[in-house]
Amino acid sequence: MRKGLQNVQNSENNNYRIIAVDDEQGIIDSLSIFLKRSGYDFTGVTDPQEAIEKVKSEHFDLMILDFIMTPFHGDQVVEEIRKFNKELYILLLTGHKDLAPPLETIRRLDIQGYCEKSDKFDQLLLLIESGIKSIKQMNEIKHINEELADTYEKLENAYLESIQTLRYTVEAKDTYTRGHSDRVSELSVLLGKKMGLSDQDLRTLQIGGLFHDIGKIGVPDTILQKDSKLTDDEYSEIKNHPSIGAHILSTATLFKDIIPIVKHHHERYDGHGYPSQLKGEEIPYLARITAIADSFDAMTSKRTYRDSLPLETVISEFKRCRGTQFDPELDDAFVDILENHYDEIKEIQEKYKGEIKERYLNLLLYIFKIILGLSFYSKSFILYFH
Ligand SMILES: [Fe+2]
């Protein structure tokens, strides 16, 4: 029975790869016999440089390392290895305990343990066994983290998909918004790039632009689709959309970075915007960028009551509103794009002309999938309780 258990333990050990580095061939030979008998997958090396190369090219779980070696000592080997591998579990073998490296070195190089060399390997085997236990736990934690990350990503995607559907729904009922949020998203990123923003900020601008008008889902269709001039009351209803949008997105942490964009893209630099009448630098920076992209797209979109404005008029509007409606520095940068790099804007405008039909098909397909899913579940439900 004991022997059976021992065999199981030994075959489990076989999953772990140990490398030993000692410039004395005799020690390597003894370790080889001893550790192979315990079931470990063992590799012995006498040259420290070769050991570094092996760790670089192969996977090992644990390293047993002699401290005093030629041409360089064990701590130098660890120093090199730690530059590219932080995970390898390292045990240091020392001669006499007075020759052990200082504790500070052991900590700095993240060496997990050390023991004195002796003919008996009992102490070393105990250290190896506890090392393998730690490695096993670390691997399990890593595996759980990977699974969690995977689940989180799936949840994120599912949430993103449902908000995307909401966006298409808004676009389906508000003719003006069609393609608008895609263009605002890309125009914001264009301006963000010009301002030298980080990749993370550019991503926030991209998603923020896509969903900035999501709150229009809460505005009555009669107001969104009205051809004539809005009454004051109707305009007040429209002005609720940034707060409604921020509220819709507040349920998921995934959107926490874009909420300031959604909530404040209608603030004005002079403090006369909505919903919070924020002024100047009080307005979140990314929201100030989206405000410019949003206004530009509004000016260049056809409305029922007017044609799209010509480029010269748009440029003079941006110059006129510098420091009142828009952040002056961002306004200057955008005018520079309008005057000198208009082809990049044109490209974005062209890109979102032909996608509308495709988008409605996607929306219909999505609704169809939901209906199919519901009917499947209701049938299963009936069968289950029958
Ligand atoms: Fe808006």
C-alpha cells in the first residue's frame, strides 16, 4: 500500500522539471540518481552559462544552484536568469554556512531557499518538496486567474453587444444619429492622436464616441423625429440625454471611463452648456475632445431644415467659438486638421456612408436571435414541467 502511494507520488513528480547547476560532476551525478529515484524529470549541467541558455530555451519548474562556481558564482547566474524569468523557483546550495551569500542578495534575487551541501540529501529533498507544493499552488492560481480573465472578457463582450444593440436602436429611430456616433468616435480619436494621447485614452475616446448619444433611447420618438423647430419643453427633454446615457452605462464597471464623455459632451468651455454647466478645465478633457467632434459632425450633416455647411463656414465657426464653446487649445488643433489634413476627415466621412443598411440587417438579425432563443427556452420550460 505504502509502495503504491509512493509510486503515485513519483509519477506526479514526473510532471515537474528540475535543473541542477554545479561545476562538480560528482554532485550532479548524485543529484541525478537521487532525484530521478524520487520521480523528478532531472537535467544536470556543470557550466553556468549553459544553464542560463537552457533556462532561456526550455521550461523548468525548479533550479538547484551551487553558489561557489567557476567561471562565475551562482548569484550571478540568478542575476542573469531573473532578467528574463521571474517565475523559476531557485534553491541555492552553499558549502559551509559561513560561505552563504548575504540575506540581502537572497532577497534581492528572489531566491526561494538555500541549504548546505552534504552527502545526505534529506534537507534538500524537503526544500524541493515544499518548493514543488508552492509551484503547484502557483500554477493553480494562474489557471484560475486565466479562467477568470476569460469569463470577464466574455461578460464584457456580452455587455458591449447589448449596449451596441441599444445604440442601433437609437440610430434606427433618430435619422440624424445614423452613422453620426461612428464618425464622432473616429473624429475624436483623430484629434486625440494629434494631442498625443495614450493608447488607453484613445480607446476611451473611441468607445465614448460610439455611445455618447445612447441616452437618446430615453427621449420620445416624436421629439427625435420632429422636422420643425423644437419647443422649449421639447428641447429640455433632448437635454436630458447625456444624464440618461450616463445612468444607463453606470451599471457596468466596463464603462466607467467613458461615462464622463457621455455625460459632459454638451458642456461648453464658457460654462453655458449642459447638463452640469461645467466651465473650462472642469470639463473632463476627453469630453472636450468629443464635443468638438460632435459639433463638427452636426455642422457637416444634412438636416431637414438646412444643408450641410461648407468647409469655410465650418472653419470660421470653430474660430469664432474658440474659448467660448470649445477648449481653445483643442480648437486650434482641430482647425489645423480642417485646414491642412482634411483628407483624413473625408476618409472617415466616406467610410460611414454605406454601412447603414448593413447595420439594420444586423439589428434585425440580433432581434431574430433573441426571439429564437426565447422560444427555445419557453419550449424547454414547458417540456421540463410537463
Ligand atoms: Fe449628444
